[in-house]
Amino acid sequence: MRERLFSSRTVDEPSRIERAFYHVALIVACIALVTPFLYVISASLKESTSLFEYPPKLVPFPPYFGHYERLVSDSPFPRWMANTLFVATIVTVAKVFLDSLAGYAFAKLNFVGRNAFFLLMVAMLLVPYGAIILPLYAVVHAIGIHDTYFALILPPLCNPLGVFLMRQVISMLPKDLDNAARLDGVSEFGIYRRIILPLIKPSLVVVAVITFTEMFMSFIWPLVAVRDQDLQVLTVGVASMRNMTSVNFGLWSAAAVLGMVPLALAFFLFQRQFQARSIAGALKQ
């Protein structure tokens, strides 16, 4: 009996060589992922004349903060950041509410054409984004919201990915919960607000993080929809710095570092909920 237990442990548990190999592979992967970020941070803290010196210095001493001062004081970078945060926040809040509400309707309500509408939304996910830019621009221009905040906010609300995710999550909830609430006289919106929303908070955070990241890094549509310099977002503004100034990799590196700060803060703030949803999905599988 002891021999069987010992043999089962040796079969199930990885050997020391396998564990060492896994650790080495993880260390190499972490170094490969972290090195570009460290290089960008290092380049942002160097003067332009010392960027191409050999051998390169990964840790500049003393650090040079002139690029950051120039971004804040001599460029529209604060305006670009404010526009990006404003648009990303509005779109994220609106999509979390609308997608969860639509997901509840597709998952729990019976209405004519429910399956057909849902299949149509799933089919929209298969359409390449480049194929709808021109029709979308024509619609935006026709209704007169070109070069406004509405051009940056309204079109992203039509992305059906969040509705699909919410529908899949809400459909897995027990039907007895909403049926019991209906017997007690609770309205459909009351069921959605009091019962469904508290149960899908981790999934709401996942949709919020995905939406915020997508809006913060969006480039093609803001480039097409807005030409006013006061309405430019961060990605378009940083790309336009090449025409505004001479080639200055230190300045671009500083802009990239500052641009990463809101995304890093958003992830760390909602890290627990994001991981909770991922672990729950893994355990359910």
C-alpha cells in the first residue's frame, strides 16, 4: 500500500528537474516581457545626447526629467490625456450599464426575434474593423457629430462584445432566482438591479477593464473621426509629435511612460475582481 502511494505521488508530482525547467522558463519569459518597459523608462530619463551611447546604461544616473517637464509645460499632452480619460471613462460606464442590461434581456427575457438578434450581434464580431470605418464615418458626418466628443463616444457603444460576454454570464445563473422575484412582484428592472448585478460584479469589472483598455489605446477611429487639435486623444497626439518636433526618442519615451500610468492604475485597482472572475471561470470549467 505504501509503495502504491509513493508511486502515485511520483507520477502526479513533477520532478525537481521539471520544476527547475518551469522556473527557468518563467524567468526568461518575465525578462523578455519586462525588458522593453525598462528600456522605455530608461530612455525617458536620459538626455537626447546620451540615448545612443555605447555601452548603453540601463540605469541613468543622475536621472534627467527634462522630457517630462517639456511634455507637461510645452506640449498639449495634458489636454490629450484629459480627453482620453474623459472619453474612456464615459464609454466604459455606459457600456457596462448597457451591455449588462442587454445581456440580461437576451439571457432571461423571452421576446420575438431574440435568437435572431443575438446571432446577428455575434456575426458583427466577425466583421473586420477596417471594413466599417468608411460607412461609420459617413454616418457620423451625416448626423453632424464629426469633430465632437460624440464622434468618439457613440460609435464604440455599438461594439457587441460586452453584450455577448454578459449574456453568457447571466445565462449561467439559476432561473429560480428571477422566477422567485417575479412571484414576489419585483419588476424586471428590479430583478436586474437587485439580484443580477450583485452576482455578476466580477464580470462587470472584466468588461470595464477590457473597454477602458480598448478605448485608451484606440487609434484608428479617433484619427478618422476628429481633426480638431483640442479634441485629440493620447494615441493620436503622441503620433503627431513627430510632425511637431524633431526626432526625440527621449520625449516619445516619456510620453509612453506617462501613457501607461492610467492603464496600470486601472488594472491594479480592479485586480482582485479581475482575478476572481478568471478563477471562477476556471473552476466552473
